[in-house]
Amino acid sequence: MNMDVPISLGVILAAGTSLFETMQGATHVYFDASVTLLFFLLCGRYLDRQARALARSAAEHLLALTAIGATVVDPGGGRRALPVGELMPGMIVAAAAGDRIPTDGKVSRGRSELDNSLLTGETMPVPIGPGECVLAGALNLSAPLEVQVTAAGEDTFLAGIARLMATAEQGRARYVRLADRLARLYAPLIHILAVATFIGWLAFSSHGVEAAVMTAVAVLIITCPCALALAVPVVQVVASGRLLRRGILVKTADALERLAQVDTIVFDKTGTLTEGRPHLINASATPSDALICAAALARNSRHPLAQAVTAAVCWPTPVASDVVEIPGAGLVGMIEGRRVRIGSRAFCGVGDGAADADDEQPEMWLAREDLAPLRLIFADRPRADARAVIAELKRRHYRLALLSGDRPAVAGRIAAELGIEEWQARCLPADKVARLEALTAAGRKVLMVGDGLNDAPALAAGFVSMSPASAAAVSQTAADLLFQGPLLGPVSFALRLAQLADRLVRQNFALAVIYNLGAVPIAIAGFATPLIAAVAMSSSSLLVTLNALRLRFASS
């Protein structure tokens, strides 16, 4: 029982009655009223389709991070390819540098570093060696590994994320849009009113069945909910256009309606509040000649910290020769006749008893024959406007929280720097979902903003969600809105525009109700033919459309 039912009845009755009148050779027909009704119905339907995103379930996009096949190492040393679905616990699989780990397991041979940022939100690569656990989907950065399978198929970490997302999406699907809630009451009321008009004209008028039918049709047409059907999609399309010009893509039809009701915002850290990559933060305190040596050696590695060193030096560097990269340790090579090392504390001969050994900041060390070892310190920087955006959201009385999979020291530093009092570190995907469910149970309407694979279940569980365009594919699919660019400002802009759009939608509903309160008595009294009713209905639809277009020019 939605808005299509009274529209369909009005079209069928107006066309059927007009066809009967034509067959009888009568003077008045109302085919034009039927065409007008269909025209505005299709306008609303087209705009609604423009506002909707036909996206597949976000869980399906986990395939982008799941390896299709694996290289199995047989007991005799032979190797064979096997589909991931056929892996069994106890098998040994090989993962080359640059590959994703195909299954959950333990390292049986080799040392390397893994990029777990999409899985856990941890910013820096994690050294890994024999006996340590790895997760399916982690990126092997440095050297070949052999991994003993401990969980396969539906028991893996990725499969658990898919289950969390499926459960979260089912919960969100219970939300009912404002237009649909109104239609549940409005459509039956129109039917009752039209039937009552028909019976009343038969009982209390001498004009016969034809007049009763025409009056009932006029009531159906003049009360036809085209204005209500247009109220939401017209505003959505105009708002979506404004957002698109700011680099924000609205993916779901009810995203703006949900966004306008938000009172709590939960942020991920890595790649959301921050830029998601390490930066050398003590470059200015490091002697320039030492920094040049470090960059000359670092440019031979794909390690994120090495790339950060290279990015920090914008002038020419000498050529390093005989460069050797030792996975999990660092690089060594010759620069201008001197042996230079860059890498971990132990690799560069620095004792663990140094005063800065426990500050938990990501570091590399530079060791050169003629210099004492120098420490290079790294950090993930907040987005350029993050502090201003957080301050604005606090002024607008949103409750803010930070949930991160990173270490407490790193998450706490970013939270303190941006002014977010409520934060939690080392959060697994299930922990983030549980926190959002607790906030929802407390009556909060939560906007979740995140980018990693570990954020995808939380994005699906939030009342509404946003993701940067640089996010993992699965997170982009789970999110209701995507924003582009290096700034966090689109989050604040989308919230402001959603509240303005919500006001215009409610104004449109009010205009439609006021129109019906004035027009219905005229139709019941028989003063409006179906043609006049169609013109009046069309006028109300145009009024609603013009009101929605104010959003294009309104300040936000």
C-alpha cells in the first residue's frame, strides 16, 4: 500500500471512464488527466532512480582482497597451485614478496614485514618471523614466506568480516524512509475518501452513477500524491548535485535523510582523520648530509618508511652501490666510498637501553662510519583541516569518538592533537561494531567515517556512513557517501547540506498537505472536473519542485 496505488487507480478510472464516454459519444473525456498523472509519476520515478545507487552487497567486494589461488608446498619440497577454497589446516603455503597472504596461519619459514593497515588499521608495517600469526589479506612487503594454514574458508578473518557486514546490513534494512511512512497512512485515506464520495453522491444526489464516478475520480486525481512522491527525490537530486560539485558522491537513496538525523560521529584514524602514510617528522633536526645519505640508500626500497625518507629530500642525492636489503632489518650499501646502514635499531648497532627506546614512535636509524647513529622519527599526520573540522563539529554539538586498530600511544596522540576526548585503540572489526551497537541501543544516530577493510563492518552497522575515495573497495561499497580529496571538510559540508535538505523535504510535505486540505473539499462538492483536478495536481507538483530548487542557491 504505497503511493503507486492511488495513482494507478486514478489513471485506470480516468482512462476507463473516458473510453466509456467515447464509446457512448459523450462530450467530456479525461484522457489528458491520465497522461498528466503518468507524466508526474514518471518524473518522480526518474528522479528517485537517479538518487538511488544500485550497489551489490559490500561483502561481495571482499573478493578483491581474497587470493583466488595459493601455492602449496608439499612435504617433499614440490610446489603446486591450489584454489584457496581447497586449502586445509596443516598445509604449507608460499607467499612471495608483493603477494597477499591467502589464508590465516603461522609463519613456518622466512622473515618479512606485513602491511596490515586494511585489516587492523595499524599504520606501520609489522615485522614477522617463524611462529608468528598472519591473517588472510595482509600484504607481504619484503621477502618470501611459508605459512602453515590454521584456518581456511569460512573460519578466516576475512570471512568473519563478511559475516559481520551481512548482519549489519540486515539491521540497517529495517529503516523506513519518511515518504514511505507517510504513504502507509496517506494512500488508504485517499481510497476511503474516494469511496465515501462515490457512495455519498449516489445516496444524496440525483445526478446518477456517471456523476458519482466522475466526482470520485476527481477526488482521486486532486488528492493524487504526486507532490508527495516528488517531495523527497527532487530534493535529493538537487542536494546530490551540490555535493557532487564538492567531490561527495551520494550512493544510497536515503543517505541524506539519515545524515540529517545524526547526533554522534565516530571516526577511524588511519586514512580518515590522518593521511594514512608515514612522514619524517625530524628532518629539520637531522644534518643535511646525513639526510642525503639516508635518502640515497632509502630510494632502493619499497618500504613505507624508506619511501617517507625519500619524499623528505627534494634535492639530488648521490648514487648508492652494492645495496642489499635485509627483510625486517634494513638496507646496507656504499655511498661515496663509505658503508652506510639504514634500518632497525639492532641492525644499526644501537642498544635497546637508549633513552628513547620505549616511546613507541616509528623509527629508522642511520649508521655511517664517520658518524654516531642518527634516529629518524616518523608519524602519520592528520589531514590538513582535521583540527578545524573537529572543532566545528564540536561547536555544532555532535558527540565525537575515535575508534582505531592502531596502538594506544598513536591513537591517543592523534585524539589529543585534534581535541577528541572519547577514543579507543586496538579495536578489531567486531569491537567497532559492538561500540556502534551500544551507541545505537542508547538512542544515538551514528555517522561512521572510515576507510579500511577493518572499518567495513562498522560502516555497514552505522546509522549512516562515509568513506574517503581512497578507501578499500569493500569500504567504499559499504559506505552511503564517498568524498574525494585530501581534506576532511566534505564531512562537515555534507552534514550541513543534509540538514538543509531535510528542512526542504518537510516543507514540501507541508505544502502538499495544505494543498490537499484546500482542494479536497472542492472536489468532493463536485466543483472540480477530472481535468481541473489534474491541473491543480500538476500545480502542486510544480510548487514542490520549485521549492526544492531553492537548495541549489541556498547557503550551507
